[in-house]
Amino acid sequence: MERRSHGILTESGIARFSFAIIRFMHDNPLVRSLRNPLPILESLGVERGGKVLEIGCGPGFFTFPAARLVGDSGRIYALDVNPYAVRHVKKRAGKEPSDNIEVLHANAADTTLPDGNIDLAFFIGVPHIAGGLKPVIEELGRVLKPDGKISFHLGRRPEASLEEEMAACGFKRIEADGLIRIFQKESAAHERLD
């Protein structure tokens, strides 16, 4: 690991270390045998033909199964702020037969994606977001299509605070099933209920 002379990890060293831990957890054959990503992705709303943004792709545990779910007519935008995760997923994507994955090295609050382009954005295992959730949700509101959705696999995140933050950004919960929460812009959610 990179260290400064006073013994504190550099930003690059922290990024490398955190990616190594995440990769160890997700690329572990035991985890892969116990946790099938496909049912989770389906419950989040990933479907054939969709343009889907994955927030915090890590080593790609969910990225590649999501690419299979959306098929050739869909697209997965795998976003991560960690350069080691981005490099790893790009390398892996170059070896996969599918060409429907675009890997983005960006902050989720500034995706660089065009307005109104995404059907679904999803979060899995992202318990804390630097800078808070509000700027990310505002950015997702910009890149989502008018009827686009944001899905969360709750994990350790308290549900009440999520509902409050989403409502403050103009999103209404439209589905709740186990650990899955799906939100849609208020206007689209009201149309859906009518």
C-alpha cells in the first residue's frame, strides 16, 4: 500500500485497499455459490431492453448478470468513483461476449450521462454516500426518463431515512418487497396510481 512518510494511507492507497476488500467479498467463489444476483436484479426492476445505471458497480458482481438481463437491446452503465473498480470492470467487460456495458468513472452526483436517458438506476450495498444522498438523487432525477425508477436493496440502510430523503427530492415509493424499495418521480407515480 502507498504510505506517506507520516504513516497515513494516501487517497490512492485507500481506494486500492477498499477495492481489494470489496473484490475479495464479491469474487469469492463461496459468495457466488450462495448469492445468485439474478433474482435480486429482477426484483430491483432490471429487465430486457432497459437502459440501467448501476451506482457503485465495485468488481462487477451485479454488472455482468444485469447485462445479460437487459440483453442486446439494453445497456448497463456501471458507475463507480473508485478507479480500481472501474479499471477491473473495464478489463472484464473487454473479455465478455456482450458489448452492452459502459463503465463510467464518475461521482454518482455528476454522472456525465445525458438528460432523460435512463429507465432505472439501482443501488446495492451502498450504505453511505460521500456528500449525502440528496445530490445523487437530484442527478438521477436529471438522467432518468420521465417514468424512470430508482431501486434500492436496503442492506444496512435505515428505511425511514431513505423514504424521507427520497420524498424531499420528489420521489415516491411505489414498491416495497423484502429489502427492495422502488421509487419513481412523484408525477409519474401519481399517473401510475390513477
